[in-house]
Amino acid sequence: MTAPIALFFGTRPQVIKASVLREALAATGPVVAVDTGQHYDYSMHQVHYDQLGVQAPDAFLGVGSGSHAEQTAAILTACESWLAAHPVRAAVVIGDTNTTMACALAAAKRRIPIAHVEAGLRAADRLMAEEINRRVTDAVAHWLFAPCGRVAAVLRQEHPEAVVAEVGDVAHDVLVRALPQAPAPEAIPGYDAGWRGRFVYATLHRAELVDVPARLGPVIEALSGSPLPVLLAAHPRTAVALERLGIRLGAMVHRIQPVGYLQSLTLTQAAAVVVTDSGGLQREAYWLGRPCVTVRGETEWVETVELGANRLLPPEQADQLASAITAAANDGREWDRGAYGDGNAAARIAALLAPSP
Ligand code: UD1
């Protein structure tokens, strides 16, 4: 009998992407789903299982948080023990989190072939946590699944030893399927029907922004002076930082808990502008035709900027955020939405990983 393929995930965006990958992999052979438990709050984790109708994982490693070293070490150890007890023919990891890298390393040390979904994205900041995670993962993976041709070309140069395939973006697959179930904006606590779509949907979570008071303070101040009301869905890291630093939100900023995936799609689609540092939200805004201001000096999703959907604003230039929001809100341009595949990435990945007959 063919050994199963293992699918590892553990953070909010990975639970979402794993939903389609698990189903596609299951259509070609046995699959076991392993949730590391890196994210654990209901609003960061279980809500996505519930909304996307995802079955409970086959294994839950319950690692929780800690410093980067503690978290990575906990996942590495737990994943190694799990792999020692459960023979698998390959390990699939997604994206660029501590879960991605630690599960890839645990599998590599056991000589289990690794497939990296969302491989090859690169930032100039080589020491950003996510950048370390994806470079290390790409270095040990056998299959590198790229979301677009530009990224596949980078990977072929960097890793001639690996199997590189341009498959599209699994996040697009999820969006296409889930969009019909997205609720009306009026059903989302914190949304004001009187805004009539003239609002900003904002999320901030990256350590490089949130954990640096000299960046977070001015960005929040700029949001407080936004020309449009701002709905800020605060990630736990952001909530803690705001509390710790005693940063007050201006009257224009309405803070809410992290929202579920479906609510996030609704708010993105309903907003005049999205302001974020999230890679996922940059693409979702791009697919849904909403202009985005990314509060970073760079993006891994360069096509969104080249096509006019996304503009970069480094936190150091937070004083220009209000004018960037106005410019984005008044832009009105349409763009080609096909940069990252056609919504069938998971099926392509599953076909490439299918057990030989
Ligand atoms: C992680 C990923 C990032 C991804 C993001 C999506 C890494 C290095 N980073 O960042 O690439 O874009 O997830 O959200 O893996 N916390 C809670 N409840 C939770 C989860 C986290 O309170 O359910 C707290 C943790 O205690 C920690 C902080 O939030 O203090 C950050 O969590 P962590 O898992 O370290 O990274 P993220 O910022 O979520």
C-alpha cells in the first residue's frame, strides 16, 4: 500500500490554504493533515476550519508560541517525533512561517522528500523571519511550486537540482471557492453601513513594523488622520504592542478582533482601500479589484505593484499615508487579475505529487 503524503500547516494563512490542498491531494492518494498549532486563538485558527468546512487535522502538535528559537525548536522536535511514528512518502509545507521551515527541516533530516508550496518569493531584507524561513525551506525541498513565471525563473537559477513548477497561487483557489459564501458587510461587527464602502480595511502584523515603536506609532497616527474611516482588524501581536506602548487610536480608527477569512474577503471587497503589511491581503485586494497600500518598503508580490493594484509606502514615510489613501481611493483603474494563475493551483500540485501507478 502507498504510504500517505503529509501536509503540514499551523498558522492562520496556512489553515486557509491547506483546506484546498488537502482535498486536492486526497483525490490522488492518501494524505495526512498535521496542524502544528503555531496559531491557537479561536479568531486566528479554529474559525478558519469552521468557515471553510475543514475536517479536524489527523494530528495536532499543539506547539503554541514562544520566541522564534523556542517556537521553531518546539515544532522541529514535535514534527520529528511525529514523523518517526508515521511513515510518509513526502512532506508538503506552505509559505514562509516558522511552521514551514521547522517541518521542512524535520522531514529533510529524515530524508523525506519535501514539496514547498509558495516557493521562491524573495525580499531584499535577508534577515526578516519570513525570508529566512522560505530560503531555508527552498534549500531543502525537492519540489518547488511557484505562484508565477517570474518566481519559477528565480527558482530554476537558484535550485537547478530541484523540480520547479509554475502552478499558480493556492490562495487564489481558496478565494474563488469561498467568495460566494462571504457575508454582507452589515453582518460584520464594527462595520458601519453609513460608510457605504467609503472606508479603509486595515491589518498590520509583521514584527518589523509592529514590534518597532518608531514605526508602529507613526503608522497608527497616520491612520488616525485618514481621510476615510479605518476598520483595523488587529492581530494579537498588534493588540499587545498597542497596549504595551500605550498607543491611542484616533476617532477615525475602529479597532476590531481578527476577523474570519470570509469576513476578511467581505471587508476587502467592500472597502475603498486596503492598508496592510500582509502578503495574503495584498493578493486578495488585487484579485477583488480593490486598491491596496502596503506599509512596507518592498513586496514579494511585485506584479501587484507593476499592474497598478498596489502601492508601497515604507513605515518611515507614514506622514504620506493619508495622501496615499486618497490617491488609491480616487484611482479607479482596472487591472489584469491573472498574474498568479487561474484558481487551479492545488489540483496542479496534487497531479505533480501523485503516487506513481
Ligand atoms: C506568523 C508568521 C507570518 C504569517 C503570520 C500570519 C512566522 C515567523 N510568522 O506571524 O509569516 O504571515 O503568522 O498571521 O511564522 N498569538 C496569539 N494567538 C494566536 C497566535 C499568535 O496571541 O493564535 C500571539 C503569539 O503569542 C505571539 C504573536 O501573536 O506573541 C505572534 O505570533 P507568531 O506565531 O509568533 O507569529 P505571527 O506574527 O502570527
